[in-house]
Amino acid sequence: RVWICTAQAQEQLKWNDIKKSGRVTAKVDGREVLVFYHEGKFYAMDSRCYHEGGPLCLGEIEDINGQACIVCPWHKYKITLETGEGLYEGINPLEPSPTPQWQSKGVKQRIHKVTVDNGNVYVGPPDFSVSFDSDYFAEKVLRNS
Ligand code: FES
């Protein structure tokens, strides 16, 4: 079984669900968070894409330069699971034979801390002293719920 623990509440999720699909959506302090289990590791991030709020739970995971990324189903933005960085393929026109290279836009998606202890998985609590682009959509979902 997987426990999603937050500052205020604890939510219990079925281990089989996350194992089967590799991901599960949970509420952490009322905020929708997507928890991934990918190649033996847990990751958690805001469930709505920082670009326009696309549902990342429906995205595919791709390996880009050795980094596992979720690909948003709406406009195919790539977000690293580990750091929440937005990746894009850029060309440096000053190079003699320019080839597209993956580059980072910086951290765009809020990543949530995951701790595994004694077979239980704990997510959060979020650190709101820092803000990220994905906060806008996470808070929008909160306002509308
Ligand atoms: Fe995710 Fe646009 S909403 S790429």
C-alpha cells in the first residue's frame, strides 16, 4: 500500500493501482499531485502542466538525454520527473553545422518531495516560499473545486 502523507491529512492509496499504471493522482493539502513510479523510483509533481494546465496524468514518459520526462498530452512539452525542468530542443545558429540540442528552460513544474519509509510513500508538504509556473494551474483547480 502507498500512503500519501501531507501536513494536514493522510490519504491511503492502493499500492496495486500505482504499480499497475505507474502513476496515481493524489490530493496533497487539497492540491492535485501526480505520483509516478518509474524504473524503481517515486516522483511527484503538480498534476497540471505549467504551460496551459494540460493533464500530465495522461502523458507518456520519455527518456531525453538520460532524464525521464513526462510529455504533456496537449502541446508535447517535456518536463523532467526529477527536477520539474521544462526541456526544449534548440539550435545555436552560430555553430558551423547547427544540430538541435536539448536545453533547459529552468524549473517550471513544482516537484513534491517523496519519502519512502517502511514500505509507505509520503508526499509533501509543499514549500510555498518558492513559486513555480505550475502553481497558477494547481491553484486554479483548487479555486474551482
Ligand atoms: Fe502542457 Fe501545453 S498544456 S504543453
